[in-house]
Amino acid sequence: MEDVQITQKPQGLEGEGFFATKLGDAIGLARANSLWPLPFATSCCGIEFMATMGSNYDLARFGMERMSFSPRQADLLMVMGTIAKKMGPILRQVYEQMAEPKWVIAVGACASSGGIFDSYSVLQGIDKVIPVDVYVPGCPPRPEQIIDGIMKIQELVKDESLRRRYTQEYKSLLESYNIS
Amino acid sequence: MNTTPQLFANDSIDGELATLNLGPTHPATHGIFQNVLKMDGERIISAEQTVGYIHRAFEKIAERRPYNQITPLTDRLNYCSSPINNLGWDMTVEKLIGIEVPKRVDYMRVIIMELARISDHLVCNSVIGVDTGALTGFTYMFQERERIYDIFEGVCGARLTTNIGRIGGFERDFSSDVIKQIQNFLKEFPKRFNEFGNLLNRNRIFMDRVIGAGPISGDRALNYGFTGPNLRAAGVDYDVRVMNPYSSYQDFEFSVPVGESGDTFDRFMVRQEEIYQSLSIIRQALDKMPEGNYHADVPEFYLPPKKDVYRSMEALIYHFKIIMGEMKIPEGEVYFSVEGGNGELGYYLISDGGRTPYRLHFRRPCFIYYQAYPEMIKGSLLSDAILTMSSMNVIAGELDA
Amino acid sequence: MDKESLLNAIESQFPGLITNPAEPHGMLTLEIPVNQLKPLVQFLKDDERTNFVFLTDLCGVHYPNKGEKEFAVVYHLHNLEANYRLRLKTFVGRENIDVPTLSDIYSAANWMERETFDFYGINFVGHPNLVRILNMDDMTYHPMRKEYPMEDATRTDKDDRFFGRDGHEGVTFDNKKQIAKQNG
């Protein structure tokens, strides 16, 4: 049982029967370890995701046991695979339907930048339609790489300020994508 | 026997039809395609399909890539069994050029293709299980696929999009580790696969669920251009490995499982049995593997060993020309097909003597048989329609190319 | 069945139709004028001597600047019982780009003809639903034609100068745009 690591507790003041810390730290900890991902799997990276979700690489130990296929209940949009221009508006609609706070991870070369498909029908990276937090390169990335990307998302989530979604910087980021 | 008509005969209370949008993003469609269903209560009256959500313009890209750079493109057609696509392309080019590969290469190719076929059928059958609610089979079989991935990694270095094989053979021989892994696989896999079979094959709940879901007759299937397990489940025993044998398939003893009614249960069972047949083929190939070289002696198309490139002028020139894509491909047109995981995967290649194909068209089985889907689900319940779709094994990469 | 018996069977029904049968890499390839295509294919499917029940493939090819033979539609048929494959080709020009549909003979032709229309603009007369299938519905051109580039013309992130496409070898990217404009 020594191999099982329990996540580090945030900095705070501890005493008998109480633990005082910043609200942001506590919420960040809770959010990071219980993300509900929305697997937006379009192509080959989706099969590597299925392998990551499986028992060998096991995404469930990061708190992602329940895959949410409904955007309304998801925190993390995992875009895995090529997004064609035909699919762009749909991806955007799914992103808009998600509630704040939400994070986006672009898995694979095609989602990050169009990949090997420099053709007229492929969107050259999903950051042309939605803001992205973490890019995972690879074609397809190994499950270990996908897990690395997810751990980076967990870092982002843990350290995010509670007020970030209300700041002018974030609002202008969304405006640059024409997302209201 | 389908007893549902009696149970749901009067389920439309007010006679109004509902329009339901199934997709393009849907957890159960396993791919990006949209179906707009017109439903009468729970029953489907008609369906309208939209595909092309992952159209990546393979055929246009292929006109601008030298022949050895097209192999990674073919990977991404049916990505669950990408070695079959790669080796099919290599064989197409070999047919155009007129190269004969040694017997050993043929047997190695057969082993790799049958492993890829097993991996594809495992995905499809596990996913049929998931859609009926049996998630456990999926997790067990994906563990088995990891072992197949280990074998692929030992041969070519990649798990999923393998870019395996070269024009003229393989990039390296099977190492002793790979042979040991394959032998281990042949020993361990049947036991675990039998567990999966015991879970679902004669499971009464599963059988009640899938028997009668999405049937299609052999005549309609032939008319729709079905190939592969979907056609064999409908009763027609058309298998490209038997009809136009390639890569020494005629040396192997295997049978082609055939179903009767073409419904989901038959498709599931055909795939189950095909996995056993593939295991037998791999066993035969491994036992009878001939000695020889792992590539043909075609220095104009197959890279010379690196140490020769540093010493001999000829090898240097060949190396340069092959890497720059300046291979001397003769003019001509050729159609070559292999038995992919979903059926007859065909390559129609027209070459004008240049360094890139003039026209390369992929005969993609998924694209052709998916058009029959509205006919197959007409009049069935929504849950049966979902099962029919996952049992047809529609891979989005092959659908849209 | 072999080449002789097939050609004899076709000759008995359509005398003088087959002028120069070719056999590249072992597959019999026949060139058929457009107006005879549908009766021939119907005959090939129904007659017991030929019995081509299976349409394997249907695709288009573009040969620019060949006048009346600019666009080819290539059909691959397969007689499953005798295991005989056949390739048919028919050529149309850019102006009268109509080819009769085979979707009432083989249901498999339905989507394959839509794909060929989407890529090349070949009009299949009598098709139940000839609209674009793989590309976006509002696309104005037929992308597989040789005059159009592979890359998206509106992309901003890749500079053509670094890909050698702005003046090298006499064929500039702008030139292609001009050709495309001329050809509509």
C-alpha cells in the first residue's frame, strides 16, 4: 500500500481538528483531482485515448472515471483527432455549451496544428476556433504522453485563481474567438 | 425471432413524427457521422446521413507525395488495423513495378496482417459489448490489444499508426524478442479470448438484444457493395484472401465463417470466429516460416544498408534518390485489393511515370457499406439502430478519407 | 469465363462497341462511349454469360487539356462466381459533363457517384440525390481537379515563400489562382 500516493495537501495552518487554507487552494485541489472529461474523439488519437482509458494506462486514477459526453456537465474538453473545417462549428458549439470553468486539451498533431494534413478541408489546429490550454504533440501520442498532458492540465487547474474567468484578460481572449 | 412488433405496436399516441439528431458527436456512434432520424415514438421511420466531418483529402494529398511517403497516409484510413493498409499499399506498388518479394516476406506480412485483423475485430466486438452494457469485456480485450501493440512496436517502432513495411519487404527482420512475443501471444491469448466469448456468445441477455437487430439479406448486401464480415454475416462467402490470394495466402489452411441473416448477432459471431481463424493462420505462418531475406533485392526502391551508403557510390546514389522520392516508377494503372478488417480495401493507382501518383483512389469498404444503414434500421427501435451501427464497424477515417 | 468469352458475349449484344480492349496488369479495360454505358452495364449485370453482380469501385480521373476526354469515370466490376474482374472507362469533356447514373442498377453506386461529383463536378444524370458528400456544402469548386491546390487558399499561417510555391519553376501560386478563375 506504500505505492499509493495521496495527493499533497496545500499550504495551510493545521491544528487539532482544523485545517485552514486559502479557498482557492482547496477548490483547486478538488477540481484538479475530479475533472470530468469530454472525450471529443474524432480519429486515430481517439483509439489511443481508448487505450489510455483502459486498464493498462488507466485514466481513472486521476479522478477521471466518469466520461461526460454531455458538454453541460464536463470540465475538460479533450479534442483528439483531426478536426475538419466541416466539424469546426460543431466543436465550437460544444465548447460554448460547456459551463465555466472549462479547460481544453488538444491531443495529437492534427488537433494542435493540422498535423500531416495540410489540405483544403482540415482545420490547421483547433486554436483557430477555440482557446486551448495544453497541446499534446504526437501522431498519435503514446498514452504516457496523453497522461502527461492531463497532468499538466491538473497543474493548471490547481493553480488557477478563482477570479480568472471574470478578468478582462480572459474576456478579451474569448472575444478574440468571437465567443460571447 | 423478433417479438418487438407485438409489444410496441401501439406506441404512437398522436401520430406525430419526431426528428432526432443522432450525432455528429455522440458517445455511441464511435466516430463522427450524423444521422437525422425521423421517429415515430421509439421506432425509426427514415434516416438521413451526413458524412465528411473528418474529410482529410487523402486522395488529393497522395497526388503530391512520393510513393514511400504515402504509406503514413494509408495508416490513417482504417486506423484500428493500420498494418493491413500499409502492406496493401506496398503490394500495390510492387504490382505496378513488377517486384517479386521473397517467401519469407510474404509470411511475415501474413503474420502482421492477421495480428492487425485480430486487433480490429477486438475493438469492434468489445464496442458491441459496450453498447449493450457489457463494459467489462472491453477492458479485458483492450489489455490484449496492448500485447499486439507490443509486437508491432518490436517490428516497426509504433503502436497504432505503424507505417510498417517498405516497398519490397520490411525494414528489419523479426527479432528473436518479437518471435517470442508472438509465440507467447499465441499461447496466452486464446484462453483470455475464450473468457470474453463465454461472457457474451451464449449470454441470453446479449442474444435477446442483438438477434434481429439491423438485418440485411445477402442480395441487398451484394447490391450495396458490402464486403468483409458484414457481407459474410449476410451469407455470402466473399473473402479477398481466398478469391484473389495475395502474399502467399494460398499456402494457409483457414475457413471463412459465414452467417445467415446478416443481423448484429451474426456480425458479432463472424468476427469472433475470424479471430480464431486468424490465430490459426499466424500459428501456421510461424511454424512454416521459410528462411530467406526480409526484403527483395531492388536497390532502386529499397534503401541500402547505411554502412554501404557511406562506402559505395551506387548505394549513396540509390539512398539519395529514394529519400528524395525520385524513384523510377513505370507508367500504368493497377487495381489491387486486400482483405482489410472491414472488407475489400482496394487501391486504384494510375501512374504517369512521375515521382508522385497521377491518381490514387482508395476503395474504402466503410464508405460503401455505410450507405445501406438507413435501409438496415428502417422500422427498428433506436437502441437497435445504435447496435447496428457499432456492429457495422464504421471507422470514421476510412469513411471520409 | 475469360477475355474471349466475355468479349464475344458483349459483341453479340453490342456489335462494334469494343474497339481496343487493353489489359494493363492483367485486368481487362474497356473504353465505352457515354451513351452506351448504361445499356452495357445493365447487360453485364443481368446476362448469365457475364453476371457481373458486384460493383467494386467507381471513381473519376481528371486529364487536363484533353478536350472531350478531360474527365474519366472508371468502373470496376466483379463477377464473383467466375472470379473475373473488369474495368470500364468512359470519358466526358468539361462542357457536356453528363454521365448516366448507375445507382438504379447497383445501390453501391449512390455514394460513390456523389463522391465523384463532389471531387470533379461530373453530373450523374438520374441520381436521386446528387449533392456534395465529403466536402462542405457551401464549397464553390470541385477540389480534386488538377488546377486547384491542395492547401487551403485562405490560410494565413503558412508563408508560401518558404514552401517554394511562389515563383519556382514557372508555376506560381498566383498562376494557379488565375487558371482557376478562368475555368470557373
